[in-house]
Amino acid sequence: MQAQPAPFNETIVSNHFKPQVFNPHPWFKNAHLQTLWSRLAKYQPRVELFWQELTLPDGDFVDLAWTAPRATIAASHAPLLVIFHGLEGSAKSSYADQLMLEAKQQGWHAVVMHFRSCSGRPNRTARAYHSGDTADARFFVQYLAHEFTAKPLYAAGYSLGGNMLVKLLAESPELPIVAAAAVSAPLALAPSSQRINRGWSRMYRNHLLNSLKQKTLAKLENGVLANHLNITERCLLSIRDFPNFDNLVTAPLHGFSSASDYYRQCSGLQFLGAIQTPLLIVHAKDDPFTCKASIPDRNALSPQVHYELHQRGGHVGFIEKRNGNALPWLPPRLFNFFTEQEFYAHSMAKA
């Protein structure tokens, strides 16, 4: 008789380190209120950014946003936190700004790698980015390791960036990342692409799809996509969901035979058993972007993966009541994990 899989029935599960409980703000218990908190609060980014264009091996570029001038960072031995944003996000997204602010308060430095065309400037080549596109991130981390040889590197990925980070860690265990965190990652891409078609989640779908379609349209009009994509403007603008967009745009631009092939090859779930870097994964059961399919079987996790599943939190929300205010719970939670790993790494080095 075949053994039944072991799902996560508990709210929180962790392999070695003490997990933390998230208690949602009493005014923000609804998943959509959690998800939209930054917009409802009219959140304004607070971190001053220092920009750098990083040239990629194919002649394209990604823009980096640092929390301090590179000379200042190079002169310091403080850890460096690498941040990968979500779909159509940027360093100005509230979650990225909040984490950079926490890094500065902890005496760390941080840098956001913008996926192609996400910094406000269109990229030069036909290709864009996707949930499993690890090539740019790998080159970027290797670049950091070469530039800052004595600096400990940590990484955090949100949503699409979280799924990408999971895949990157599994594919490239040699990267010198001390510890990492993935938040609200759609680890099962196909079911997640269908989940966002239901109910109020469609407003997120429409917002993100419109942004992607406009960027693709601009490339279509200036000829960048000639000989790369067989699609008309009318067909592009008629796309109404992610499976359609990924089938007609993402897949052919990035070497996949179809959206299904893309989802199959890039879903993070299949990589969790191969991860050798300490990794914290934070999910919420009420995430309007993902579904039960993104919750891993506990037997599929490597000993280095620490998984937390919370009843509430929305998508990259996790807003709690602290000192009488509505404040993000994620930045201190992630830094608690990072400092635990830093202490553990130092203890092992002395042993």
C-alpha cells in the first residue's frame, strides 16, 4: 500500500529553528486588506536609492538599487542582503522598501536587482523575465561575490522572485549565499495561474496583465520582437489571463514549448528537496495569488528548508498591530531568521 503524503496541517512548521507566530492586525484580517494595505495606507518609499546599471552577458542590462553608495558598501564588512521583487515590482514596492529599511536599521546593506524592464526603463533585447529565469540572478550574485569577497551575502525573494530564488538555490548550490527567504511564492505555477482568475483575485490579475501587455506592445511596435514572437497587436491586447499570456508570449520568448511546459519546468515545489542553503519559506493560507497546490509535502523538503504556513497574511501582506500601529511583520521576521543563521554559521565555524 502506497504511503500517503504528509501535508502541513499545523499552522507553522520549522525544521530546526524556533518559528514565529503572525497575529494579523484586527482591522486587517481579510486577505485582500492584508494584500492591499500599502495602497490603502498610501505607503511612500522611505529609503534613498543609489542606482547602477549592470551589463549582462547577452548585452542587455538590469538596474540595481543600492541602499548606499557602492564605495561605502565596499568599505564595510556588514552583510549584504540581495532582494528579488515580485511580478512587475521594483525597489519602490512597499515590501522591498520595508526590507531595505530594516536592513539599514540592522546595520546591513541591501540591493534590489530589477528584473528586465522593471526599473522604469525597457530592456534592449526581446526576452523579458519569468518565474524560473535564474540566469540574470545567478550572474548578479556571482558579480557580487567577486566585487565584495569578504562580505556575507543573504537573499530574499517575494512572490515571482521567491519562486525564482527557490529554483536558483537548487540549481546553483555553489553560490555563496549564507541564508535566504522566499515569501508568498507561487511554488505551483499552473494552479496559481488559475487561482488568480477567481473572485476578487481577478483585480490583481488585470492590473499585472495590463502592465505586461503594455510592455510587450511597446516592444512589438518598435520591432524588438520581430522574428521572436508571432503575435498581432489585436491578439496581444485580447489576452485575458496568465495561461494565455504565458502560452503566447512568455513561453515562445524564453524557449518553452507552451505555458504548460513553462509551468512544469519552473514551479518551485520540485526544487525544495535539493536546496542546500538555509531557506525560510513564508506562506499564508488565505493568499489570493496562490492555492493549496503551492503548499509542499513535508517529506519533499530538504533539511535546510524551514517552512511556515500562516492562517492569514494575504499576498506579501502580513500586517500586524505593533505599538498601536499597523506595521509589516515580515521584515523583522526575515531578519530574525537571517541572524539565527548567522549565529549558527559562526558557531559551526568555531566548532
